[in-house]
Amino acid sequence: MDHILTLPNLLTASRFAVIPVLLYLMRQGGGISDGIAAFVIFLAAVLTDLADGYIARRRKQVTALGKLMDPLADKILVACALIMLIPLGRVPAEVSFLIIAREIAITGLRGIAASSGIVVQASSLGKLKSVIQYVALCVLIFPEGVLPIPALHDTGRIILYISLTLTMISGIDYFVKLKRVFIGRPA
């Protein structure tokens, strides 16, 4: 029987719990202390994402709930940051849209595949995309001027564009690998 109150599931739940806090801290007009707090909370949430799957596999605590909620928590966390960075002028709206649209499309694809009995594991390209996306968002959330790093947010946008490229490539890769779901025969 799946036990839902496992450490990995609690780590996943913590990512959902911090979303309202991030929304508040990243609002337009928040000060430097809010920006630093948002950075710390976002980074902590990212670290729970990196830890929960590892812990679940190591402790043999992989659950159906965790398989469903972990990727959903990741996508909502990223969407929150991307959307909240738009009015701050740190992320172009179209970049946020493309990344969020890809995430929704792949989630839908995974759901269709699951209904056909096909388990879709994250590809290494998808994992790399996530790590680069997290790095970009951490850089973009951190307030400029706190550290003597010139063009901090410009650097964050460059990293985000690299992430966007990997996001699109890995999205296409998922669709190609799972074409059998759409045409009804093995690939």
C-alpha cells in the first residue's frame, strides 16, 4: 500500500505551500528584502525538487501520488516565477508563455500516454532543461545591486533563453518519442 506521508511527498507538498508566499514576495513594488526572501524560498523549493526523487528511490518510497504531484509542483513553481517576473521587467511575456505552454502540452501528452499504459519518464534533456531553467530563475529572482555582479538580470535572461531552446527541443523530443500514442501503433 502506498503511504502518502513520506518524506519525498512532504517535500513535494512544500513546493505547493510556498507558491502563495512567492506570489506575495515577488509582487511588483516589493523591496530588496522581499526579493532576497523570494530567492531563498525559490532556491529551497528547487533543492526539494532535486532531493525528493532521490530520497524516494533510495528509501523505496516511490508512490503514485508522488509520481503525479512531483512534476505538477515543479511546473506550478516555475510558472509562478515566470509570471511574477513579467511585471518586474525581468522576463518577456512571450518567453514565459512558450515555456508554460510546453509544460502544459507535455503534461497532457504524459496523461494521454498514461491512459494508454505507457509510462513517460523524464528524459535527460528534460532534466537538463529543468536545471538550467532553475538556475535562470534563481538569477532573475535575486535582486540586482545586492551583490557586485554587473548585468545580473541580463545574464539570467541569457540563461533563460538557453533554457527556452532546450525546453522547445525536449518538447519536440517527447512528441517524436511518443508518436505511437497518437497513431496507435508501436514506434
